[in-house]
Amino acid sequence: MTDQTMTPEERAASLEGMGCRRKRVEDVRFTQGKGNYVDDVKLPGMLFGAFVRSPYAHARVKSIDAEAAKALPGVVAVLTAADLAPLGLHWMPTLAGDKQMVLADGKVLFQGQEVAFVVAEDRYLAADAVELVEVEYEELPVVTDPFKALEPDAPVLREDIKDQKEGAHGPRRHHNHIFTWEQGDRDATEKVLAEADVTVEEMIHYHRTHPCPLETCGCVASMDKATGKLTVWGTFQAPHAIRTVVSLISGIAEHNIRIISPDIGGGFGNKVGAYPGYVCSVVASIVTGRPVKWIENRMENLMSTAFARDYWMKGRIAATKDGRITGLWCHVTADHGGFDACADPTKFPAGFFNICTGSYDIPTAYLCVDGVYTNKAPGGVAYRCSFRVTEAAYFIERMVELLAIELNMDAAELRRINFIRKEQFPYASALGWEYDSGDYHTAWDKALKAVDYEWLRREQARRIEDFKAGRTRKLLGIGLSHFTEIVGAGPVKNCDILGLGMFDSCEIRIHPTGSAIARLGTISQGQGHATTFAQILASELGIPASDITVEEGDTDTAPYGLGTYGSRSTPVAGAATAMAARKIRAKAQMIAAWLLEVHDDDLEWDVDRFVVKGAPERFKTMKEIAFAAYNQAIPGLEPGLEAVSYYDPPNMTYPFGAYVCVMEIDVDTGEWKVRQFYALDDCGTRINPMIIEGQVHGGLTEALAIAMGQEIAYDEMGNVKTGTLMDFFIPTAWETPNYVTDHTVTPSPHHPIGAKGVGESPNVGGVPAFSNAVHDAFRAFGLRQAHMPHDHWRIWRIAENLGLHG
């Protein structure tokens, strides 16, 4: 079959463009073991770095004796803060406007903090030398509770700023206080609460957890003294931002720095920020004149790289007797650890937590967040969510469940009567966001019908009767969740990191033979960018996706972008891709008009070609146009066919979803089993349904881990109790349930292709669904609120406290 005989539908299908279930092109090399990760980088003369880490959560460093380590054959150097101080590199800026020690400067603030950096000929020698470095510590009082950290007599943690009254985000009211961030109308909200028919108040804790990517963090730094060029390979989710940060810290001109992110084995937010290992590797390479590799082990990754969550959320919700929500009040105590190293946009010290009104038309709301220093590892990354949206979604979904209990009302119906209606979009929330589009009622009705919600409630009632009669020891919980996420950071007018506007980019070059290469400012960590971005281009340019190469992660070749995290790839870089393609198509139309000897306006686009209006037999395909762009002198046009687009979105995008989890719980053992999980997502235009389903499955499994056992726990001395994979819950195929995925499509009105993003959504909506299922199972016996994670022991304790073991 030829171009001339194929129908437009057949030609569109051959492109494998948007909407096609195209297999991931990346998987061919990954499944053959041909991925190229940071630890695969091997350079001549390469050295290896390893850290001496503090065993204490809070201690003064009295002395460091590295002589025995330096004397070990094969050890090249041992760096301490004293070595970095003359270079001004013993502290580094964080993404949150704070500063953080690179190596311990006088004291340590969390267990596992970096104290010294050993550089040796191989990693085994480096590990041996770490054991020979003698550090004398003076233990100091430890505080791991953020509420105790704010007590008047709490130990001073950050002695470097203890007398500062102002922080990066305004006044500080205590030596361990970081910031206060407020949104909404406090007086109006408290008035609504005081006058409401019904109010509910509760403290909700979203525990500290960790992204725990398959590949830990690491880098290889190589300084070429002959050219003055520094090249760094690393596990970077934002390569260009890292290049700028390295330039600011080191003083090396940015054009002499090349950052390369090769294949990354998962990021999930863990690889957005800058870590001491990066700085020390660069310094060591400059000092030694040789490449230096640093790769952390799993315990180091869990103990010292950026954590997620750790929010104590006190909420109050007001409603009428018939269930109309009239007001929402929330105060958050945010535990940031020893340094405020959150990866949030500059103007949002608590991220996008002000999406905490969720999917509901709440007319009045107030939010206050207090950041607090404690003796824990710093961080606060967007672990598979967009800047604290997961905490916000969990908060509002738990508050709605508690309101349903207070009103003795079905939780599904309570949600329905409070949803933002379709005709209200674009919707201005009480806390400052403008939701772009949504059809929540349709999605909710579809979800409840799919699981036969009314039948499930009848089954649950029968199960309770059987339990009370002694015929079963297993309860049934129905976990509901309807979430609205905010992704696509973001508009430069209100989103930046360290002053860098959060736009993104795409550069496209069409070759003479009609194939193409696209380079983007993002970097894939498993999302399938090489597959899906090619599909966007296939639909926009009429070039088969198989003829399009997508490149990311090299700052010497890719246009400047702010990277991949917070589900911003499709909403921002995907839009840049479409806009760059449209620039090319506009030029292609002029070329086609010249070739066909007609005016531009006499042509129309038809899948993969421009055709003359009224004479469809006269056309030029993109392949023909591409060749003409390079071999014919076309009046008024430069040769070639390429374009670049830097896209600054006018607004965020707002994907949403409706989830239902059906869980059986054995009250005598605390064991749980997910019998059914239905996940409906609306991410706007769907680029590749198969990749979307994979993203949803992965995000739900991470949500399962967080809700049902995953936790970074500390004892009172600041010791990490869950610092290995024996203690930190990573679901295997045994624990992971089957998921049923579904969708509705509500395109974003301002996005060039109507896409909203989906990668973070299942984690955002999945956690409250799993948690609500546990709560719902015990609701009939008086349970209101139980803190996550819901592991077997904690569930057993719920049953014990409710007197169900009798």
C-alpha cells in the first residue's frame, strides 16, 4: 500500500502518534542490559570517593584525625570542612533559600551527616580508609519532635543563624523556626467555623517516608585542566539547574561546565536537589586533576538523602446540617530536619499545599504552615507528587471522611454534593489557584458504577453482622478518594527555583530525508519520554514516531530547561514540543505553497501533508517538504527546517481522579488484603494509553507502600530505625494487588494539546484511598483517625484498642 492509496485514517495509524498504544522504545536496550547508568561511567585514572558519616544526630565535632587514613596506600586525599572553607565551599545554598553544610562545620545535625570525604584509587580502599578516620564528638541534646523543637528551652540546632530574626520566607519566631506561610482569609474562616451547624477538628499526620529509587544518587566529576572544562555525569533530574548551581558555588563559568544525566534508575524527586557528594566530587577532581566517582550505598540513600512528607496537619472543617462544606482551616507543622532543603518553587515554601481544598467548592479557607528544624535528615522532596500536593490531598480526603462520620452521611454522597461543578470552570479556589477544567461528577459516577458501590456497602453491612455474630474475623473497608492535583510548574510569573523561571524547552531538527531529532530540557527516569514525545511530534509534524529521536540530559546539546519532577514533563516540555513543531509546520506550509505554486492560504493540513483546498490530489508530504528545504532555494526563506520553543505556561494544569479501594482486614493478625482497586484518572489528552497505565500501576504501588508500611522512623536519640530494605517497606509482586484502570478525558483549555500530566496522580490519590479503606473497615466500631503507616502491627493495635480481640 502506498501513500496515494492509504486513507487518512491509515496514514494516521502508521505515524503512531498521540493516542497510540506504542511500545516503549527505551525498553529494548534496558531489557538487554545495555542501559548506561552513572556507575557504568568509567574514565582513565578515575578515583573513588566515600563519606565518613556521623553516628550521632546532634553532636559537636571536637576533632578529626585523618592521618591513619591518608597513610593507607592508595588513598589520595581526605577532605574536611577545614579544607573546603578557604574555597567558600564548606556550605552550599539549598533550593529553599537556606544553606547547608557540605561537610560538618563544627557540629552535626542528623545521623548520617557527611563529616569527611575520602578519595582513593578504588572504592574498596575508600571504604577501608573511612574506617580509619577518627572523629571525636561531643554529644548534644537531640530533638526529633517538631513540636518539642519549638519549646522555649529546646536546644539550638542551627547555631549559624540562631540570632537571625528573618529567614528566606519572612520572620522567624524561634531559634528552630524556619518560616510561617499563610494563605486565605483567617478571620472569615474562623467566623464561618464559629457559626457553622457542624464542625470537625482533627490532627492528621503524614509520616516521613523516602523515594528510595532503584539507583541511588551518585556522580562522576572530571575537570580537564588543559581546557578548563568541567564535566559531571550524575543522577540529576534537572541537569541545567545543577549546572547553574555548580557555577554559582564553584565560580567556574557556566559555559565551561557540562552536566550529563545518563539513564537514571528512578528519581521520584530524590534526585532534584544538590547533595554534598556532588560538591566534594567536583572539588576532589579539581584538586587531584583526575576524575572522581561517588556512588552512595542503600543505607546512605535512606539515611541522608532527601526525605518526603513529615507533615503534622491540624484541620477544622465546617458544614451545614445537610452536608454543604462552608469552610476549611488548616495549620501545618512541617518537620524539615537539620536544613531546609525542600525542592519547592521559591515563592511557595510549603509547595502547592494550598491545593488542600481539593476537588470541593469550599468558599472560605485558611492555611498556615510553620517550618521547623529538627535533628533529622533534610529534604522535603516531591516524592512522586507535585510539591506537597500528596499531603494536601490526604488531608482533605481524611477531613471529608471525618465530616461524613460526624454527619452520619455516606462519604460518597458527601463528596458528590460538594464537588466543583463542570460549569464552574475555570474555578478560582479560596486559597488562590485557578483550576483549568474538570468534570468531577461524571468521573465519580463512573467510578462508583464500575465497582457497584451500593452492593459493596450492603456486603460491608453483612460482614459487620457476621463479625458480631462470630461467623468471620475479617472486616471489609471501602476506601474512597477523589483528588485534584496541580502540576506543570510552571508559569514564570509565580514559579522559580533559585531565581530560575520554571519554563521548559524543545529544539527540533528535521533532516533532509524526513527523519527528525528533538532535544528537550527534561530528563526521563522511566517515564518513557523517548516514546511519548516522539508521538506528540508524529501527530504535529506527520513524521512517523519511529523516525524521530528524542534526546535529553546533556547540557551541551539540550536547550535550557528546568528538568523532570512534579509531573511537569508533558504539561510544560510537552507543550514546548508541540509549539516548536508548529513553528516548523508553519515554515513547511510556505515551502509546500511554493512547490505547489499556490498561496499559503490555499493549503490545509491533512495528517502528514499539505493538500490544496478543493484538489486533494495535489499535495506535498512532510518528507518531500523536508528534502526541498535543504536542496532548493525558496524565495524569502532560509534553508533548513528546524525550530526551538521555550514554553512558559499561562497556568498550571489540574489532572484529577476517582479511586476506590476494597480491602479485607483480619482483626486478629492485622493482615490486610486489597481485594479490588479501581483507579479512574483524567489527565486531559492521552498521549499513550499503555504508558499511562504503567505510570498509574507504578504510582499506586508506591502509594500502597507509603500507606501500608513505608516509613523513615527515628528513636529519641535520632537514630534511624528503618535504614535498610529489611525495615523499609518496598512492595514486591506478592504484596502488589491487581489494579483496574479507567479514564475520562477533560482537556486542559490552555495547553497546546490539552494534556495535563499523570505520572504523580496515582500516588496523590492512592494514599488516601488505601488509608481510607483501613479507617472505613473499623468505622462501625468507633474509629475516627489512626496515623499512617497502616502496617500489620498498627492495624492490630487499632483492633485491640477498639476491643475487637475479645
